[in-house]
Amino acid sequence: MWSVHWLYTGSVIRRFLASSLLTVVVLAGCHSGQKTSTQPSASQNFKVYKLRGKVVSTDAAKGEVTLDNEAIPGFMEAMTMPYKLKDAGILGELHPGDVITADVLVSQDPNADVLLDHIVVVAQSKPDYKPAVSYHVPAPGDAVPDFKLRNQDGRAIHLGQFRGKALLVTFIYTRCPLPDFCPRVTRNFATVEKQLAANPALLAKTHLLCVSFDPEHDTPERLRAYGATYIGSDAKNAFAHWDFAVPQKPVLAEMAKFFDLGMTNNADATITHTLSTTLIGPDGKVARFYPGNEWTAERVLADVKQLAETAG
């Protein structure tokens, strides 16, 4: 959906059904050892641009889709051209006439291909696709279920206990190797935490929560060690305002669907995933949803302050 790094070979397709707002995420797993010329190498850096366009044709032999795309701000004018897909395996999900959005990955290496990743089908030419799993895109006013988790101290917690406060929730896993994914989001949370701590009145009206989607590895001990590196302390009260927690697998599946979190476990033990951050109001309802990793700590902090102050 949003910016991605070279270690994830899986792309994400989301089909937005015309009759509803439900989506399905299909995650193509990472195949260890299978590298093609379309995969950015670990030495490359690239910029990510947002694209919207209509599918003209697909070419499975070349791993390409030809799009009639709108202008891409900062990159190119509107035109019709072929793009290679980061994961050519999803070409079968694209059909002429489909309208898509995607990430355009542009490498600093002039000899590298321009790639498309995190493709979202926003309108189908023929609505013939039935999702196996329906994902919910959090929208303002949606009531958030009272999901139960276990935090870094091994203590059971649940979302309902934070009613009356502005609760900022995101999803991470501690083994995430990509600096622009989980570490970036957690660093942003650390910035928000530091700013809130400077205002005791605001601190009392807010809470932060990082939820792991890796219950097999992220034990309370591991979550505490991970959290301490961002909080800067492992003191007894260091996590009083910021919890790191993990749900059991059945609860995780429901949380993933509600918070529009796509994820799949890869053969090399990494997890291909999207990013999802949500600001929940004191009333237990969604106030803001921030997909991807482009949101800034400053923007979220402003939203948190406004929500907390409005709630009194």
C-alpha cells in the first residue's frame, strides 16, 4: 500500500468492492533465494511516488502492466506506459479496465527498473472477485472492539480500559529488519511520547500502544526490551503511558481485519506486512486512521492534542 523495502518481495492487492467498503488483502509470500532483475538490491535507495491509473493490458512474460496513469506529482506527467511489477505473480489479479493505485519505486540506480508495488484495485472492470477475507478500513466514528492483549509486563490489558483517553495504536514486530517500517513508526511514537510527557495535563488524557503481530516470537520479555530502547528506560514506571503488547492468534486475526493490517509469514521467518496506525477517541471510536508510514509525528501529535483538548 505504501512505501516498501527490498526485503519484502510480496506485493499487496486490495480490491475495493463496488457494493461496499470491504477490502481483501492478498499477500504474496517472500520466497528465499528467488531474486530477479525486478527486485531492488540491498545496496539501492529509491524514492516512492503515488500512482493512479487504468489498466490497459498485462504481459505475463515480461512481468509488466501497461497503465494509462494520471500525472505523478514530482515524477512524470499523465501518460500511457508499461511498468514492471515488484511481484509479477499478481498480474493475474489485474484486468484491462481496472482502476488501480500503487507505489512507484524509483531507484537511485539509473539502470534499475521502475517498479510498482502495493497495488490497490479501487474499481473493477468486471466485478467478479469474491474476497476470502473482508478487511475493514477504519473510519471516523467506527466503534473499536474491546480487543484483549498481554503487555510487556505479562499483564492482561484490553482496549476498553483506555476509554476516556485518546489512544494511539500502531502495529509492529520486534524483528522487523526494515528501517522505514516498524522502526520508523516506533521512532515516531517515541517522538509523540516525548512531546506528550512535556505536558502533564495532556499526558494524563492520552495513551500509546504498540501491538505486535508476531505472537510466536514477541514474548513480554522481548517486547519490554524492544520498548525500552525507544523509551530510553527500563525503569518500573517507564511503560506507564506506552504499552507494548501482543494478542493471541485468534484475536490478532480479528484485529488485523478491523485495523486493515495485511500480513503473512514468510519461509525465512520474516513477515510481509502493511502498516496501520489509528487514533481512537476517548469514546472508544476511531478518530483518525493513518495508513502506511508517511504520517509524521508532528501531524499525529497535533491530532492527539486536538482530540484530547476537545474531549476536555
